[in-house]
Amino acid sequence: MTELDKDINKLKILISENEIKNKLKELAEKIEKEYPIDEELYVICVLKGSVIFCSDLVKHLKHLVKMEFIRISSYGNETKSSHNLQAIDLTLPNLENKNVLIVEDIIDTGLTARFLTDLFKIKHHPKKLMFVSLLNKKCARQTAIEPDLYGFEIDDKFVVGFGLDYKGYFRNLPYIAYFPE
Ligand code: 5GP
């Protein structure tokens, strides 16, 4: 850990493990109201940041779920969005006329959400498409887009934990935290 310029001991908890747990149940109930329970649901996990949120969320869903994984990168090793979206893997099965839920860790500038929503609508023609995000940095938005569902609205600060990283670290923290200035 010596090369880390951010020290885990300095992290401040923003959203606790318990708050996240409760929110996951709440979000799952909302999702269940949006998609018929007797129809299969394709859950698209946007790697890497959504891996923990998505894995925990699907455990609460009663649908017949199929999980798919795509990989996009926008931050690199920085704490500010590079605005340089890299689609690393967008391989997906045929989603035409399927119920689809895109699961993201956080919406910041909104550029990733905009890219994915447009891509899914134009290329995949789903029956129903929704976008759920654990966190929403509304104040950082650079394009007019809102997730259909989200867990918590947060200020424009760089956060880690519950899948979100800094230089690849801290994804395993069971809470959301930040480094005070
Ligand atoms: P956007 O395209 O909305 O600017 O950024 C979306 C992606 O940027 C997220 O999926 C996430 O990977 C990354 N990101 C945005 N804000 C944060 C943050 O506060 N912390 C971390 N670790 N990643 C973030």
C-alpha cells in the first residue's frame, strides 16, 4: 500500500453499510413494480464499479434474472472524469423485445449513462429499458439525463467503496466513503 497517496485511515464514511442494505431492498421493491414478475429480466452490470451493487441488488429480485456484464472506463486512475469513455467490452446477447435494467454504480457527468441509454435503444431495441444507479451526483451533470431509479444523491465529491475505486483500491469496502480535503 506504500504507493497509495490516499490513506485508508483518513477515509470518512458517507453512507453506512446498513443504509446501503436498506436502500437495496427499497430499490428492489421499486424494480419489481416496474417489470412483470412473470417475465425474464436482463440485468446489465456495468463493470467494474457496479459489481458489488449489482450482485447485492439481484439477490432481492424475484424475477427470472439473466445477468450480463459490460465494461466501460471513464476515470482511469484519476478522481475526475476524463470524459474519455472507453468501451472495453460491450458484448451482449440479443435483447430485442426483452426487459432490460442497466445497473450503474454512480452517475456523475451523465456521459456514460447517456452513451449506454442511446446505445441500448438504437442497437438492442429492448421492450423496456430502465437505468438504476446506486449514487447520483446531480450537481456534476454535463448532459440532461437522470437515472430512472437511484439510491442516494451525493455532493460533488470523489467517493470510494461498495465497488467504487481509487486506482483500483477500496472497491471491497462495505460502505461509501470519501477523503476529506
Ligand atoms: P459519468 O460518465 O457519469 O461522468 O461517470 C460514470 C463513471 O465514472 C462511474 O461509473 C464511475 O466508474 C466513475 N465515477 C464517477 N464518480 C465517481 C466517484 O466519485 N468515485 C469513483 N470511484 N468513481 C466515480
